[in-house]
Amino acid sequence: MELERIRPMVLRATFHAYELAALTAAARYVVESAPPEIPADALRQLERLLADYDAQVRNLSGPSG
């Protein structure tokens, strides 16, 4: 994995497919079976992140991808 700071609050991340798959699987696991002490706001943010990820993956496998 490689991280690059583009602007103070913007990072660019480069992953191998298996690294991104591991992070995504861990995020889905947390969303689906989070213990009660995980704040609801954190879970909602993670759910939005996964929804954005899923949309981007669909775009990759579309006609131009």
C-alpha cells in the first residue's frame, strides 16, 4: 500500500487488489456484526464508504472498464 498527501485533508491511496479486498472484507464484517460499543455514527460512515466503494466497482466493470 502507498499513501500520498494531495492536500491537507486529501490522500491518494494505491493498493494491490488483495490489500483492498482485505480492508473491504474487514469493513463489511464490522458493519454486519459490530459490537454495541461501536458508535452508530461510525457505522453509518462505514456503510456510506462501502456503498461508495460498491458503486465505484460497478463503474470499473461497466462498458468502458
